[in-house]
Amino acid sequence: MAAAGFGFYRWLLAPRTTWRARRLRVAYPWLSGDQAWSIARLYRYPEEFLYAQNHLRRQEPGSHD
């Protein structure tokens, strides 16, 4: 069950972040769902930068750290 590329648990646990991420995807369609969600999350919680950076690095093709 996913709405616009975002999983149910993201909707349930962080509805405001997910709402912002959906708006980012509409404005910037080249962003992936994870990229948009990370940007939206960092807007509200900049202290989570290292977590977002590590998550996005794992999502890159060819990255097997």
C-alpha cells in the first residue's frame, strides 16, 4: 500500500514530512521519493543530516558500502 511512492509507515509516522515530500515531487519530478522525503525531513530536522546522507548514499547505484 503506497501513495505516490511513499510507504504506509511514512504516512503514518511522519505525515507532515510525507506531505512536503509529495509537494516537492510535484514541483521537481526528477527527484526520487527518497530524495524528496530526505529534503523535507531535513527542513524540519536539520540535525538528522548524517542519517539522511548515509541513507541516500546506500540508495545510489553502484554503492555497496
